[in-house]
Amino acid sequence: RRALYFARGAGYTLFLTERSAVLGLVPAGSGERAGRSAAVSIGFAGANPHSRLVAESPLPGKVNYLIGSDRSRWRTNVPSYTRVRYRNVWPGIDAAFYGNQGQFEYDLGVAPGADPGRIALALSGAERVRMEGNGALLIQLRGGSIRQLAPHAYQIVGDVRVAVDSRYFLQGHRVGISLGRYDHRLPLTIDPTLAYSTYLGGSGQDVGTGIAVDSSGAAYVTGYTMSTNFPTTSGAHQNGNDGSYDAFVTKLNPSGTGLIFSTYVGGSADDRGFGIAVDAAGAAYVTGDTLSTNFP
């Protein structure tokens, strides 16, 4: 009921309230993990209580929810937008949320003369938040994790985009941003980028041992599993796992939110995939070991 704006993407949902953005992840695949979801709230610590949430750049389509026979509960002619902006969430600082190629992103816009030291993102719902060596922020949830890559900050000087040194600093579950030298007379944009990770597996033991990435960003994974319900795609090789390991080969889409193909590979004994490579045509080459006399 607190949601004022809502977005749904492959593997995630986002809703915006007056004071926070709530991102929910839905793990890919079937098996007992498929029903698990996890959410993290990105709040604005010390925010201006009078900041306004404004929708921008209307999209041409309208959305209708015609659910059930009670017409009073239908929702019709619902507008949709490219982005939603929290205006003046801190003095002279906006936060804009939008979609980009099916992914969720947000920018922090700092007006000339505003103090970026006021920025403080409060993360709630996370089991653990830690900094990685490359400057990324890892937000661990019960049903997956979110990696917020090292921030990119820049200014437009004339027609040139000039990078500004930036990094996160962490105080518990509160995130601030430290900046290098920049021109305080010009607007500044800080662009945190979110990447997602998800479970892949069933209700038994699943081990990933090798990964390759093609030119589109799709990931190819191999390993071995004892799960009888490891997520597979239509037409895939099915072993009917009898308590032994089977190798698996899975291709995930570039966002990691869906399976392009996923199959068992093996026979009646232990089979394990260890390494994988992919060629320019998208064919996968797998190496491993097998004890099966009837390996396909």
C-alpha cells in the first residue's frame, strides 16, 4: 500500500515509496529454492522530509489490470513512465530511478554548490553488506545477492564528459560516497550500477565449477549436481538421477534472470563437468570426468 510507483523486470520487482526504493529479487530456476524471494530497501538517511516524488517522460502505452469479476477492483488506463525522480531528497540533490535494457538503475544528481557529503543510503533487509577489493558493494540477502559496482561520477564540461574520482564508504548498513576534486560550479552525476546474482540448482547438492561468457554477455555454466529437480529447459537431456552425480550445462541470459538452455549430461554413474568454453557461434564445449559406461 505504500508503493506509489512500481516496476517489474525479469527476476526482480521494484516499488518506490515516499521515502525509499524497495528492490525484490526472485531467484531463477525451479526446485525448492524457486519460491524464495528477497528484498532490500534503499532509504535516504537524513533526507529532506519535504522532497517530492515526480514521474518523468511518460510512455505511450497505458496498462489495464482486469482481474476478477468485481469491476470495482479493476485498474484501468494506468500511465507508465521512463523514470521517477526524488526531487531535492537532500538539499540540491536528486535521486532518479529508471530502467536500462531491462535492468534497474539509479542516478544521484548534485546541483552546483550542493554538498554530496549529505548523501547517505540506508540499506535494510540485507543480512550482510561489505566492500569488495574492487570498490564494489556486496549486499547479501537470504535469497540471493546484489552487487553494486564501484560508482561512476562525472561532469559535463562543455561537450566533454569528465570523470570524477569516487568510491563508497561504509558505516554498518549505511553507504556514503567519497569524491575527488571536481568543479563545484557545475552539476555532478553519480551513477551507481547494480548487478545481480541468483541461485541455480535444485533440492540436492549442486556444484558450479566452470563458467564462460559470450560476446552478448550470456553466461555458460557447468558443474555437477545430485538434484533430481535441477532446472532444465524444454527438450533437455533428462537422466532420472539415481543418487549419483550428473554433469550439467546451463546458459543464462545476459542479466542472469532466466535460462536460455539447461540440461543434464551423464549416464547411470557419476559424471562431473569441470571446464567450459564457448565459440563465436554460441556452441559450448565441456570437459570433465565420468564413471558411466552409458555416457551419451
